[in-house]
Amino acid sequence: MQFMSHSPVRCPSAPSLSLYSTATVLRYRRDLGNKYTVGALFTNRQEDDYFNRLVSFDGNYRITARDRIMLQVMGSSTRYPAEVALEFNQQQGKFDDRAFDFLYVHNTRNLDWDIGYRDIGGDFRADLGFIPQVGFRSFSASTYYIWLCSLTNGKFTMAPLST
């Protein structure tokens, strides 16, 4: 058995967050019948003078066998160390913001389409998640046509075309 020790790497000329922090992720999901799913998420990352906390509620409503709505509402609260806030042009002290995702999806055998809306506040942070850009609103629409090609052994292969 091999043990390794790690120490935080800090460059005196470049402020950064320590490699050591306490992280917590809690997820709860509940199916309500066969049409609804609701959930909640809590994340927390903190060290001495830094924290990032996120609370999220989400839902999935299966309107029909081919249609569903997915929605997520998030809020975050963050405080960066003073030197990190100054170096990376972040707010000093504690700051909060919110984010919102909506997606309507329609699926058929050969044609899928969806429409979506996303609103990520400028001060929203998800340090334990993957939201690389903040401060924007966007609408989206996609279509996918799927050709089903029959093979001799009875299996199908899909060749999707999307826009």
C-alpha cells in the first residue's frame, strides 16, 4: 500500500484558492406517480475565508409518452478571499444570484425537437458544478431527424441529423 501526501501549491505572485477545501453535495429525487419527478440539490465548498453554496430545485413533467417539460431553479451564495476577488475582478464580500433552466422536449420515432430557455445571473457561481459562463440569457431550439436502417440480423441502427 502506498500513501501520498499532498500540499497546497500557491504562487506568491498569483492569488488562488487552496487545493484543500471541504465539499458537500446532497441530492434528493422523488418520483410522484409515473408522470412527475421532483428533486433538490445542495452543494457547499468552503475553506478559511472562502465559500460557495448552491441550492437547486428541479422538476420533470411527462405530459404524454412523447412530450415532457424539464425545469431547474438555482440560487448561489459566494464569498472569495479579498486577494482573489481583486485579482480576478470579482465582488468583494458575500454576493448572491440565481439561475433558471427550462426545456420542452418532443420525441417521436423519427423526429425529435426541443425548445429551451436559460437565464444565468451575472453573479451566479457553481464552483462544484459545470457552468462555465454566467451573465446571459438564451433561447434554444433543436430538431433531430433519425433514419432507422434495417440490418439483416433484425437490429436497427440510427443515423441522426440535427440542426
